Amino acid sequence: MPKNLFQRMIFALITVVITVHAYVFYSLYVVNGDYFLQTTGASDVISAINQLGGVPMFGSNLPIWAVILIEFAFAYTLECAMGSPCSYRLVCRVFAPNSVHPVIFETAIITATVGLMCPSMSLIAAFLYYPYNAAAFSVGTLLANWFKLVCYNLPFAFFSQLLFIQPFVRTVFKAIFCRKRKVAAQ
């Protein structure tokens, strides 16, 4: 879909803006919601986070908007530097873009991107959300947290990207750039 570097950067930006919000929501409500509710005794997750003074990150509590900005910076950098270029190269090693149906090619790219980005972002999240206040740093705890995050995030990442996020991003991208091409052609 994206034809040049500018379009790839815009495509990545749209993808990451949607994805980070989805994953922060998923992480706070699904993965850590019970912890927040049990820790504070609150009736809902937002109240629990407010009682804690924010989301535990870097050994302190940060507001949700700060968590989104930090994860956005990491995700966008990783997507531009590793996710998109490497997934495209990996898929091109298996399929020739011109000889396979576009749906199969795009599905393979989405699958490869999830396969690269999910473990990478889960490792970053394992560092960011490490329980620094509980004890001294332990590589074993970090690896256990990373593995747990990959197990939680991989199914969500695959199905949300394949069924919701990427179709929406591609529709928005086509609306932006196809309109520009039609105006330029006239």
C-alpha cells in the first residue's frame, strides 16, 4: 500500500495511534484489571487507577496519558525501524508480491509484523511495568513477566490487527492517499 517513505511513516503513525490506545486499554482492563481492583477495593478499574495515583510504571505511578505517550514513542520507533521493513522482507522471501493474491500477501505481512512487534513491545513493557518497588531487580522475574505478557498479548495482537485495526487503517490510508491521487490526476 504505502509507496514511499512518507507514506510508510503516515501508515505507521495511523497504525500505532490506534494500536497503542487499544493495548493500553487491554493491558489496564484485561491483563491488570483484577490486580488494580484487588489492591484498592474499588468497583471499577478507572477508580482503582485514580486511587493508586496512576498506572505503576518505572517504579512510580504515572497518569494514563503519560503511559500512552511513552508506549507510543517506543511502538512508533520500533514499527518504523524494525516492524514494517523486516516483516515486508520476511514475507517477500516466501511470496512474490506480484504473483500472490494481495489479501494473502497483506495477511502474511500483518502476521509477520505481529510476530516481530509483540515479543519486542512485550519485552519493553516488561521493563516499564517491572515491580521495582517490590524487590531488587531480577532477570528471572523480568523474563517471567515478559513471557506472561507475550502469552497475554499475542492472541490479542494477532486477532485485533488482522480483523479490526489493519482493515480500518488501510481504509483510512486509501481515503487519504487515493483522494490525493485523484485530485492530482485531474
